[in-house]
Amino acid sequence: MANGRGAATKVTCEACFFKQNMLCAVTDARPCATFRPNRPEGLRPPSQLRFNFRTERRLQSAWSFPSPAEQVVMHG
């Protein structure tokens, strides 16, 4: 597995948070997909991408209702 910096680290079952805290239910000796590194600060969720809002491209809508003054002119 990569540690986020591009360098590969050797993943072992003994280095897993779940194995170290006796929470592992997997009987296989190979590292599994639920591997999380055992860190002093405990179990941390994986980092997620930031959500960036798009800037609004249009300032006016393509269609809108006529104003009251425009309606009077149209129907008056």
C-alpha cells in the first residue's frame, strides 16, 4: 500500500490497528482490505477529497416572467 507520498510500505497483519487491539475477525494471515495502520493517535478515517463549489457562470436566467409593468403593456 502507498502511504500517500508515493513510497510503498510493506503492509503486514501485525501492523494493523484491528490486529493490535484484538478486533480482527479475519483468520487468514495475509493483510486484508480493511487494513488500517496502528498509530498512537488511534484509528483515523482515510482522507477525502475537498468539495469545491463551482462559480456561477450566468448572471441572468434564460427565461423569466415579465415584470408587472411589462404585463400591463402586453395585455393592457
